[in-house]
Amino acid sequence: MIVRCLNTALPLALCVVAAAAPPVAGQPVFRVVSYVNNLDQPAGMVEGSPGVFYSEAGQSGPHSAISITAAGTTTTLATVRSPDQIPSLLVSAANGRFYSSIEQGAHPAHVFSVTPVPDSQQVYSAQSLHPILSQNLPDGGLLALAVAPTRTLWSLAKVDLSGIVTSIYEFPSTERPDAAIYASDGSYYGVAQAKNASTGYVFRVTPSGVLTKLYDFPAGTFSGYYAVPLLQAADDNLYGATPNGGANGTGAIYKLTLGGQYTLLYSFPKGDLGGPTALIEGSDGNLYGATLGSLRTGGYSQLFRIGKKGEYSVVYDMSDARADGACQCSLVLGSDGIIYGTAVAGGVHGGGLYFALDAGQPKPAPQPRRFSPPSGAVGTKVLIWGSNLLSASVRFNGTAATAVSNSGSNYIWATLPPGATTGPITITTPGGTHTTEASFIVQ
């Protein structure tokens, strides 16, 4: 492998990796999109337009929100100088902006947003709760976990596009939520663990703020590590992973129905290669994830595939940390069917890298889940929310929308055309076609 670093005016140095020998047919192909230098420890990626991702990086110096293409071209969109931090992932919103938050120690926090254009950031009014954004929502708002400046009380919260943070449910001072998602039944699901303990539980919180514990993890499941965020797969079940626990104490992957029925899918073996840190659903119906491994004891990170019945295989060994990076990792499925990710350590500079894994998956099919308003006259702009919605065309009961635009991979804006009649909405992308069960009512 040949690595060539390009000196640019950007605070994020880019290193291009020369092509290696052609891969064996059918084998997953791993490649480095770019190594990072000045801005280390990249955290999370979200696809905003086909082949263009948005991320944040820079844990030990200036923090920056950036865009990065699948080919490795990087653009700095906004920079926040130390001691401020951008601890939240960038989350795409229905207004075409990407949101995160700025932490200022014990001072009030600010939500901020950027567009794909550099120096377009907006910083919103100070908030008493510091939000860590996790997901966009069908009504256009954002889901977050939020903590008071004293860091003693955590809340499940919503954030509007003006940066206002509103608590949905406040957890007891003895508990800390790790992650939360919005599910198909309209409630919020996540994992919380007891502070200074190794126990935790999966919760459901209704929109009105009522919490139910769905499953209690046994002692030893966490041991100070954060749980992997839940995902709701195409089968409507929840899937998650724990960094410890399982049969060997090295981590586990599980399935949970919305009603709380738990199934252990896989326990990682004994040794220094366990500790899952990421889990996503692939377009082939399998789950893909990453493990932490233990560099200090000779281990390394791995990228894996697991079927929904527990069939497990390693897809790629990140055994050379300098070339492949080292997790903690985050993963996202691109609109091209390739998995993209970030590694917070390793790489030629030691500060992590962006990578791509082509596991032979097809382009993901669109998954529209909600639309609003439910009815309207000709000319009404309809917001469609779901996943894998980039490069979409839209038909209202067979009649093509007069205007269609994306706002990230989760939102479509479509204008109701003349001649449309009451019926379902059909969304077509390069990955396939999906027709909603619900009908849009033409007035």
C-alpha cells in the first residue's frame, strides 16, 4: 500500500491511498477514504447528498464540522476553537441544514447548524440543557439526550430548528441514558445504565413522557462503557449490542421486540477482539458492526456481519492499526450500498481515519415511514420522512409530483401536482420503489 499526503489549506490534512492489488472476486473490499491529521478522532458520518457525507472531528484541538466525499475530498464548514467542543454528531434536518451543539464547560450550551457551504454556520440562543443530538424526527424536529451543566441530571429531549431544547423525560440522578431512537410506534427507545455500576436497561418513553423498562441487563454488561445505540430494522424489531456481558463477558448482540421480548443473538468469544461499538442494518438484510478490540493486549478492531438469527462472520480484520485505523468506530450505509465509517484512532498520523467497506450489498431500497400533512390541495408541499431517500422521485397515487427535493437521506419535500387523486405515495430511488400504506387525501 502506498500512502501520499497532500498539504492543503484545510485544517484537515488529506492523505490519498494508492490502489492496492485487485481484490479477489466476492471478497469485501476495505479502503481508506482519508487519514486525518490536525483534526483527529473523527466522529460519525451522515450522508447529505449522494456520495457526500458530513462529520465532525478534532477532539484534542479546534473542532470542525466538515463535508467529505466518497473519494476523500474534504471541506471545512465551521470551526469551533478550544475550549469549546462539538460533542454531538451532525444530524440532517428538513430545512437543508446540519445540526450539532457546542459545549462550553459549565456554561450554557448552544445548538448550531451548518449548510454544505463553508462559513454558513448559525449559533442559536443559549440553553440550560446541553443536547447531544442523535436523530431527526418526522415532524422536522431533532431527538437528543440532554444534560444539565452540573452533569447530574440527564433527559430525553427534543430540539427544534431554532435550537430550543425541551425535555421529554428526566432520568433519576443515579442513571445515565446512552442512546435513544424514535421507533415506528411513535415512542422513543433507548438504553440507560446506572452510574458507577455495571447494570442497565432498555427503556421506552412515550411522547407524553411515560417511561417503561422493557429489559434489565445483568450485572457486568457495561463496566463503564457506553452501550451501542439501538436500531429498528426493516422487520420492526430493535437490535442492539453491549460492550461487555454475554456468555464470555466480551460483549453481545441482541434482538428486542417493541413489547420487550429479548433474544440473545451472539456472544463474542473470550479474548481481546470483542467489545462491539457500532451496529447498523445493511441493504442485504444483515446487520453490520464494528468491535473495539484491545490494542494493549495484542488485539485489534474488526468489522463483522451478523444475520438476524445470529449467523456471525468477520468481514474485515483491522489488524494493522496504522493502515486500517482502530475503533471506537461509527458506521453508516451509503446510498451506493457501501458502508462508510470513522475510526477514532490509528492511521498514519495516529488520529484516526475515514474508511469505506464494500461488502457487495445492493443500493438500499427507500423506506418512507411518515408524511405530513396527511391531506392538502394542489400545490401543498408534503414532507416525507424515513431512510434511504436520496435521489428520489415521487408520485401521488400515480401522478408525478411537480417538484421534489431531498434534505439529507431522511427527508423528501414533494409538491402535490394538478390532477392528483387521493391514494398512496410512491417513492422511487436508484435502490428501488416503495409505496406507503397510508393514503394522502387530496382536498
